[in-house]
Amino acid sequence: MGCGSSVVVKITHRKGQSFLATKIIKALKRAVENPIGVRGEASISMELTISKNGELLNVEIIHSSGNSRFDSAAQRATQRANFPRAPSSFNKEKKTFKIKLIL
């Protein structure tokens, strides 16, 4: 498998949380690997629930890419990613982020 540098990660977030969202995008980009044999465009939408300590609590696929190799690579990336702790000003125990990975 190759480096995930050609995979685009997008995230939706609310104002005031852009610092955390940016860190989550970087963590996913570092963790994702392009699966061998996937050609053309593929995208997957997922919801990630992350604790304020940076622990991945839940992953849910919202829209599959239709390519099982790419979907599996995206799910593995969420398990491998080293998510950041939320800033001390963050007052919730967890946060759910909607993300989209695009090949």
C-alpha cells in the first residue's frame, strides 16, 4: 500500500472548533493508505465520535464509496489515527465529526 498523500480529507465542524477539526484531518491523512487496485475516484462519508481525550469512540459509515477496498482503508485509518486531545476550553465529553475521504 502506498502513502495516503493523494487522499483528500474533508470535515464539517462548527465555528470555534476549527483548531480541533484541522488536527483531526491531519491525523487521518497521516493514517490513511491508498489501497492497491483502486482506480478512479472514490469517496466515503463517515461519522467519527471522539472523546475529549482523543480516543475514538465510534465510527459509522454514512455513504459507502462502493469500493470495499477503499472503504476498508478508510476504516483502518480511523483505527490507526492518533487523534488530538481537545483544548481545555472544550466543555463536552465527546464530539461527533462528519468526515469525507476522497481518492
